[in-house]
Amino acid sequence: MDAIILQILNGLDKGSAYALIALGLTLIFGTLGVVNFAHGALFMLGAFCAVTLNKIFTISYETIDPVRKDFLGNPLKVETPYIFDWFGPDVGTAMIEWSVPLAILFSIPIMILIGLSMERGLIKYFYKRPHADQILVTFGLAIVLQEIIKYFYGANPIPTPAPPALTGSADFGVLLGFDAGSIIYPYWRLVYFVFAAAIIGGVFAFLRYTTFGMVVRAGMADRETVGLLGINIDKRFTIMFALAACVAGLAGVMYTPINSPNYHMGMDFLVLSFVVVVVGGMGSLEGAVAAGFLLGVLESFASMGEIVSLLPGINQIIIYLVAIIILLTRPRGLMGRKGVMEE
Amino acid sequence: MAKFNPGFSRRGLLKASAVAGVGLAAPTIFSSKSYAYMNEPKGGTVTLGFNVPQSGPYADEGADELRAYELAVEHLNGGGDGGMMNTFSSKALKGNGILGKKVEYVTGDTQTKSDAARASAKSMIEKDGAIMITGGSSSGVAVAVQGLCQEAGVIFMAGLTHSNDTTGKDKKANGFRHFFNSYMSGAALAPVLGKAYGTDRKAYHLTADYNWGYTTEEAVRSSTEAMGWETVGAVKTPLAQTDFSSYITPVLQSDADVLVLNHYGGNMVNSLTNAVQFGLRDRVANGKNFEIVVPLYSRLMAKGAGANVKGIFGSTNWHWSLTDEGSKAFVKSFGTKYGFPPSQAAHTCYVQALLYADAVERAGSFNPCAVVEALEGFEFDGMGNGPTLYRADDHQCFKDVLVVKGKENPTSEFDLLEIVEVTPVAQVTYAPDHPQVAGGSLGKCNPGS
Amino acid sequence: MLGLNSKDKTLFLIVLALTMFAPFLLNPFPEGSELAQFNAGYPDLMQRFVIFGIFAIGFNILFGLTGYLSFGHAAFLGVGSYAGVWMLKLLTMNVVPAIIVSVIFAGLFSAVVGYISLRRSGIYFSILTLAFAQMSFALAYSVLTPITNGETGLQLALNDPRILDFDAADGSLPATNFFGIEMRDGFELALGPWLFTFNFGYYLCAVVMLIAFYISIRIFRSPFGLMLRALKTNQQRMRFTGKNPKPHTLAAFIISGMYAGLAGGLMVAMDPLAGAERMQWTASGEVVLMTILGGAGTLIGPVLGAGVIKYFENIFSKINDNVLYNWFSFLPDGMQDAFVFMIHPFIGKGWHLTLGIMFMLVVIFLPGGVVEGGQRLKRLFRRRGGSDSAGGASSAKVHPAE
Amino acid sequence: MGILEVKGVNKRFGGLKALDEVNLNVEAGAVHAIIGPNGAGKSTFLNCLVGRLEPDTGTVDFDGSSLLNLEPHEINQLGVSRVFQTPEIFGDLDLLENVMIPTLARRDGPIKLDAWSRVDHLVEVRERAEEQLQDVGLFEKRDMTASSLSRGDKRRLELAMCLVQDPKLLLLDEPTAGMSRADTNNTIDLLKKIGERGITKIVIEHDMHVVFSLANKISVMAQGTVIAEGKPEDIKGDPRVQEAYLGGAHL
């Protein structure tokens, strides 16, 4: 039982990442009708916002320590971050340690800027083009973005730990009446889950309760009619693109303490998030979120030793298998609308 | 950046004929049979092929390998401070190239995919006339390229490849490995683990679901079980896995008190990070402190895991903090040129390049079969791992293996591992027909054409 | 001739000439010159050009004609490869049975995948094919290791049975051959400083590609091809016209799957190794990119697209800083460094970046792919020729927007 | 005994009863118009005939065989062709190809996969298609891409695509919807000309001018059922029809 609770937690956590990426993808599908293969790259850029902020905080000057030696036997150069001098070592250390949460603030304007320039500079010319062209151009963009990151940050994963206050893990075992130590869950993963829930809730509330959101939802359902009403839907769609980029970016920022970011993390998530979106059903935001959590939980269960020993290899293919089964039993995924991306 | 003279020889012979034949319109037809051996260098230069990952997750490791190769070429051609050529026990190399021919090189991208690696190696052999291929950062690639070199008739000097199979069931006459392997990791680690954690432990293995993972798990299991550990669980994890939480949590439910992560590269970084996140380091199981073991360590990858590696045992082929003369010479010339210490991948690649050049000098010929003969059973020293033997039976180097531990107080971003023990070679040597490496045969050396 | 109309015949003859003279065309630069780096006329790459050409031609029969975008075609290539290697291991090193069996296995597998996936259309279809291919890849890499040899890839071994061969076991692997002609064999021709390589394996691939290309032309011009184009533009009308679209799409799917299998079979015939990465989604994506890059729905486009991508992968990735320094060695040191510094990110390990930029440029400026680029050039020349004859003075005024 | 006999057809969409015990008998050679207000169930009824929808209950017999549980292409192969409200044509293909496809469909059946013969060698098929294009006055435009045609020409093309199959029954769903008066008249003339071939037709139409120029029998539908049926003259005077359909206004 405790094993199952743990796997549900794991699944929800994985699902959070899937759902956040899929949410943005669906917004872009639904509003702009664009297949965005660069969405994984946006997630990756978000993660590297956190890395960059950390790097900025640790920009240092060098002093020579004549006593200690470096690996070549020369006097050791000691690096001291400038912020230590500016804010004192205590605040400086705290800033570096808290750089991931601080990167949320840092990344929002950057991701919005990236989203706006992507949509205005490139995507808007592809609204009327075939999906194949959209795939080619966004895939090309994704490669370019990740190669740029690779050029500056290298190919290795870069550790970006969570603040020390949030690195431990919580013991739910006693709370729920199990043995102590049987249900342990890292604080940061709980933070991630809560964060994801808040973002998802925020996006839904925004779309439901603001005029802006209502217009966009109407536009998703029937672009022409809304356009006929004299509403400038294009401008709103641009903002939606920036919002989607921002959601992906934030998902990336918060993900960095869970797994050290590297330049191809976006591609790793891209295919899965496409599967999530399609399983959820094209054009359905609720479907994307539901499918994200569903596939996350199923993936976690499939990796349990008992299940793998019963069906070897099931942990490798579970997501795809579930996708096939769902698409064959429900033609438009969980909650898809008719006629979206079906031709 | 070192500069070399222009000109890429395709095949020595053809280059010579091209130079002589300018203005001659008469076509000359060669059949592939007209060479003594594949890509025989006939001009004043010889071309080596450096096939390393330049894209994909191991690109940084590949870049470090390439740095080492460039350094080796510089030293072979008489440039720089000579590096390990000065400490190498064999004195055949004179710093005038190989057999008096200037060393040139071509590079390619393996992408860490067997297909791409083979395509890249083929292009070096067919287009650039490379006489030897070396490099790589995974066993799948090493085995695939080794097979290709055997068929094409050139020598393959493996880069970083740790699976038993490279010199086990997939060994080839034209292929040689300096790097250590899974068996050696297991054999070197077990006693150290026994000393540090006791012989009454329950181990849980997470294993990357591919060839290298299997052989590593097998090696570590059999050597730890031999000293009394019990293996309570072994789960295979998909290669593409990035979040290992769902594989870590079952460990909490098991009665294991040691977790062995048979992962490498990005897998290792992520699984170790996740394991630490779930508090395994602070856990007490069966009245003992819970421990994590990473059988194959790489400093580059350890960097990706950050503080999580502290205090975690693993094994490695070589580390820059070694203080023998060879290591010191290598670290000095690499560090002076590039500004940071070399990785174990760089070390093995540098050594492989030198060993090849030395073998050619001693054999007096580039003919692969002569080189094979010169390398088989070759004993040498001064290359950073103590006295070493290139065993004739399987073309595997036998040398000391390092057991290392993540350092508690690193002084720099390179100073992540500390050497716990240098396991003597006798302890990691195995019979060529040991069950973990049995099967396959070297076959006969193939000089091509 | 061959039952082709004059336009198709011209195209076919051009392709015939291109493939037959490829060893010359791809090696335009003399040996030993700086530009020899750009020569692509060595056997492995020439083989890859035509093999991926076949793969893309087949993919285009599905995607170009019916509009169904499969993201899983690499799986068929992979299955074909594995089947081919097994034939080489079990039966004989003659490549003919291997290639035939590759095509058959890929055809059977694509029949199963196609039958299920074609129950959905649009992106749902794409994701279904992607899911099948990713499952094949994941299983081939891990659980199916006994059949596929997992990560390492399926290779030949000395102790393979090869029941039809009587090779002397001299400790080396026999080479793949076509009734005794070894695939790796060939001859070289030196003309002054130029060197040209003629490889038997390449010519076998080239002949197979010509046949494949010919069949593709016939399919494009057949009633079946017409029906495929019809169902791409309006399936509803097709149904109400008395045609059942299902068998048509399924047939197109299987044919393109068999083309993929043929490509896989040829790959192992040239180089007997089948790696699991061949089935990964990136490999499927690659053939999609080849087709779109060259020009989906055109006859020659996919072949060109395949050529461009493989050229980048194999030639650009091999240019390192050392080569750059040589190129710019005529410049003073400072400028040499500056040039190398500027070009450095785009070559060698940066070849992906160049490829990505090229994808974007092509799709932004040439929506119809490379083929459209060629057509524009042709029109440009024709216009220029026309206005020249009309009078030199006016030609300068010809506006590009005309 | 008519060529098309529909008995007791019901169709529900959730709680909505779209068709309620519809009976219809179409005589061979007749031009049978179905009229009725919006939402009367005309289109649903037509969709039940061509296999786009399956009726919940009831029988649909055409020329002696049931159309129930048949796929659209099977129904077409029995000799039923349909013109849609918005023309359904092969937009990316040229006009000649548009008409050759139905010709081939009739010649080869639903699934013959002929990948080896050449389209431009099918002289008979092409001549037949060209003839048909001539009949509808589109021969000169045969090399144009279909999507570039005007709406009226698209309708003619669609008509040609149906007629070339020599259907036994032709279903016309508002053939003049959205057309100018001149186009409408042209279409009426065209349909009259076809009438000479003796093809049975069912016409759904709003434009009474069209209905009364073409039809020799009219069924009136309202609220999912047929409320009146008869000759045009009878229908014109039927008060129930005027009430249901025309809201009492006099025709």
C-alpha cells in the first residue's frame, strides 16, 4: 500500500512536468493552429534561465592564495563572487542557494520576450502554411536553440540544487499510519507539484474569468466568427503564445533541482509531451492536463518491480502502449474536439 | 590551437602519385588489391582517425578525448613538452612522427550511435585514408566500430568503453582496449566496499537496460556476493529515463541497505541526484547507514551530479591526482595547454594513440598485422597506471584499477574525487575464459585488401 | 521507353546519369587540395545517398501522395535491417536473399502497424505510428536483446551458420557479395590530381534505387496514384464517389514500408550491422525532414533532401578547427584566428546548428523545398534568357516580383 | 414499386428526435423534391440514404437491395450519387482528373489498386470524362485546378462527377444554394437537360422557383416527418404545407 502511495506521488510529480509542457503545447495548437516542435526547447531555455542566474550570481574575481596549490602546482586562484562583497557573504550565499526560486522572477520576462519574438518573428508567417512546414521550421528552431545552449554551456548536465531548506525529504509514513521511513518524499518534488497545480489553476482561471481569456477561448472554438466581430484576435494570440512559452519556461526553471539540466532535455520531453497532448485530445486544455497526470502515474506504476517481472519491458513502452489503446478506443483522445488536426 | 600543414592525404600512395602526376592526363586505374595493406601510407605523412562523440549527451567527454588526441599528435610530431613520451618505458618513439612520417589526423562525430559511428569511421577509412581509428565514449559504439575496423583491415584503439564484451565476446584481432572493464570494477570495488561497509550487506541494483549495464551488474553482483553481500533486488531502467523517482522509491520499501547504480553519463547523474533527493544518504536500514555505490565513475559526469557525489564509492581508470611520473607529466602538458586537468577519457585516448605509434615503430611497419603482433603481450610502464600488460588472448590491458570516493571538500570544480585505493593488477586479472567474458574469438588479424 | 511520358523520361534519364556518374560528380575537387574536404565521392557516403534516397522515395509515396504523416517509418527500416542481418548470419553472405527478406519483413510489419494506425487520421495517425516505432526501438534496445543484440547492434560473427556458404574458416569474416562480387570491392581511377572511386556496392545500390525510382514514377502516374492524390485532397468525396479509401491508404503505407525495408536491407548489405537507433523517433523524423526539405509530393525532391541531410551529417561534421586553420592559412595570423572563430560554431561539432539553420531558411524562403528552389532558378534563367533576346536595355528593369 | 423505398425510418441524436417515422417512395425516373423548414430533418434524411448516418430503425431499400449498414462507397457503387450543399470536389486536382476519378471508380469498383497502368493511357476513361465536362460546359477549363473555380463552376464540376457515373439515383442537396439568379437559372437548365437522360433525382431545395421548375413530385418535411406528399400543384395549395413551411404566406 505504501508502495502504491509512493508511486502515485511519483506519477503526479512526473505528470506535473508533462502537464505543464502539454498545456502550453495545446494552447499553441488550439489558438494558433501551429505544431510547435520548439516547445521542448522552450522548456529547456527555462531551465537554463535558472542556470544563468546562478552563473550571474557567481561571477567572481580572483585572488591568489600563495599557500594552496592548484593541480599544476601553481599558486591557487581563489574565486570570490562579487555579490559577497556587495551584500556580504551571508546574503550572497543565500542568494546563490536560492537562485532557482529567484530564477522564477528572472525567467518570466525572458520567456515572455522569447515567446513574443518567436511568434512575431517567425511563427506568424506559418499560420497558413501546411503543418509539415510548421514542423520543419520549429524543429529547425529547436535545433538552433539547443545548439546555442550547448555552445555556451557544454553538453554535460549542470547541477542546480534546490535551496538547502527545501532539499530534505518529508516523512509521511507516520502521518498516514505506516512505519516511519516507509513513505519519504523530497520537499522539492512536493514544491514542484504544488507549483504546477498553481500554474495550471492560474491558466485556467485566466482563460475562464477574464474577458481576454473568454475571447481567446471563443477564438479557439471558432476563429473566423470572432474575427468577424471586429476583435483583433491575432494580437491576443500573440500574447497567448508568450504565455505558453512562459508556462514551459517556468516548468523548466522549477525542474532543474529534480534533474540537472542539459542542452537536450527539451528533445527528451518533446515526444512525450506530444503524446500527452494527443492522448488528451487535440484542442482540449483539460484533456492535456488529465493525460499528463494519467500517463505520469501509469509510467510510475509500470516501473514497479512486480509489474516489470510480470511483463518484461513494460516500463519502456507503457506510455506508447497506453497512447495506442486510448486512441483506438477514443478516436479523439480523452477530450478532443472534432475536426482539430484531423486532416 | 596547434597548426599543421595543409593537405589531407587520402591514401599515401595516391597523394604521392597526385603530386607527381599533375599534368599527366593518362588515367591510372587501381584495384583495391594493389595495396600491401589497407591505406598503406606512402607519402611523408600518416593519417589517424579520431572518432569521438561531438553531438549528443557525451559531447563534452568527446571534446576532452579530442583534446588528448591533439596533444598526442603534437607530442608524436615532436612538439610540446613530450608529455608521457618521456616517461613511457618503451623508447621507440623519437618525436619525429611515426616511422619518420608526420602524423596528421581527421575527426568525426560518433553521435554515440553505432550507425553514425560506423559511417564516420568508414568515411575516415575510405575518404581520408586513415590507417587507425580510435576514440568513442560508449561500449555499443566501440563494439560496432571495432567490428568495422576488423572487416576493413585497420587497427582500432578503443576509447572509453567499459563493457566486458568489447574484449570479451565481441573481441576482434584488430581491436585493442586500454580502458578497464566491468569485471575489473567489480573486483576492485568489492574489497574496498567490504572494508568500509562490512560484509553483511543487502544490495539493490538499478541497472541501465542495455549491454554495458548488464555486464556491470553481473560483475559487481558476483564480486560482492562472493564476499558475503546479498542482492535483494535488481531492476532495469530504460535508457531514455530521466526521472528515476519511480525506481528509487521501491528501494525504500525493500530491506536493502546499499544501492548500486549501474548507470553512466546522464543516467548516472540523474539517478544519483534522485537517490540523494529521496534521502537515501540519511537513511538507516538494518541498523546501518544506507550507502550508494556507483561502479563506474567519471569526473566529468560527477560534476553534473554536484554535491551529491560526496562520499560515494566508485571505480575509475585513471585520475589526474595520481602522483606517478607518467601521470604528472601528462597532467602538466595537458593542463598547460588547455588550462584544466584531463579526464580519464582523455587519458585513455592519449595513451592509446601513443601505444599505437609505439607499436608501429617497434614493428617497423604500419601493416595492421605487424602492429597487432607488436601490441600483443606488450608490457609497458610509465603511462600512469603502473606496469601494464596488453594481453594477447583478448587485447585487454591489465593494470591497476583506482577505487575512488566523492570528495567531501573539493577545492576546485575539478577536484571532485579522491583516490581511496589503487587496486593492484593481480587482484583484477581474470582468465581469458572467465564466464563473464567467455565466448567470441579474436579471429585473425586483417590487413585489408 | 519504359512507358514513361517525355517529361518523366527526361527526369529518369537525369537521375540515371546522376547516379551512374556520381563518383565523378561527387569528387569535383582534386586530391590533396583544400577543397577536397568537400568531396563526397567515397563509397560509404555514396551508398548512404542512394539508400536514404530509396527510404525517402518510399516515404514520399505515403506522405507526398496521401498526406498521411507517419512518424514511425524508421521502424520498418530497422525491422528490414534486422531481418537482413539474420539472413546474412543464417543463410549466406550473398545479399540477394537478405534484401528480399528485408522487404518482406518490413512489408508484413508495416501491414500490421498500418492496419491499426490508419483507423485514425491527421495527428492522431502520426502519434500512433510514432508510438509503434518508439515501442519497437525501446524493446529492440533492451528486452529483445537476444534477437537484436541491443545497444551494440546485430553483427556477424565467425561462428554464424551461413548454411549456404562454404567459406574456408580462416578466422576472418567473409564479405557481403552479389553472386561472388564483393560489395566492398571496386577500383579507383586517377586522372591527373583527381581520384575517383568506383565501388561495386554503390552500383548495386544505385541500380536498386533506379528501379525503386522507376516504380515510384509509375505509381505516381497510375490510377492508384491518382486515387491517393484524390484522397489526400478530399476523402469524403472519394467515399461518395464509390472508392474505398482504406485499402488505398493501407496499400500506400505498406509500399512505403517495403521501400523502408529495402533501404534497411541495402544498408546491411553494404555494412552488415543493424543498430537499434535506426528505429528511434529521430530517425523517423529525419526521413520526414528529408522529404519536406526536398519537396514533398515531387518525384525527385525526397532524393535531393536525403542527399543534403546526409552530406551535412558526414562532411560538415568532419571539418575541425585544424582544417579551418589550413583554409585560412593565407591570411595574417590575427585575421586567421578571427575567421576560424567566426566559422567554428557552425562546423565540426556544430554541424547540427548549421543543419537547423538550413531547415529554417529553406522552409521560410522555399516553401516547396529544394525542388522549388530549382524551379525558381530555372524560371529566373528562362526569364533572363527571354529578356536578353528582347533587348538588353530592358532586361535590367525586370522586377523579381513579376 | 419505386426505385427507392424508405419505411419507418427513425433517427435520434441524444434526446432530439431528428427523424420520426419517415416514409418515402421514389418512382423510377421521377424528380422528387423534398422541401421543408430548417431543422425539418431533410439533411439527416439524405445522410441516412448515402450511408453517412445509420437510421436507428426502419428500412431503406434501393433497387431491390437494402442500403442499411452499407459504407458510402458501397452505396455509391449500387448507383447512388450525391451532390453536396457545399461542393465536395478534389480541390488540388485539375478538372479532368476530378471527373476521371469517378469514371474510374465506376469502371474498376471500390478497391481495385491499379498501380501499373498509366492514367494518360486510359483513353476511354479520359474521353468519357471530357465528354461529360463538355456537357456541363467546363471542357475549356479542364486543366485548371478545381479549387480555383467559382462556386457555380464547382457545382457544375460536382454534378459532372456524379453524372459521369450514370447513377440510377442522383441526390441533390440544395444545388443552387448561395448562387446568383443567373447561375441558378443556368443550373436549372443543366438539370433539365440531365432530366432527359431519365435519371431518378431527389432534390432538397429551399428555392421554390427551382423546386417548381424541376420537380414532378414533392414531399414536405417538418419536425422530422413527412407531412405531405404530392404533385407540385397539389402541394402548392395544401394548407398544412403553407402552415408548416411558409408560416401561412401564400405561394
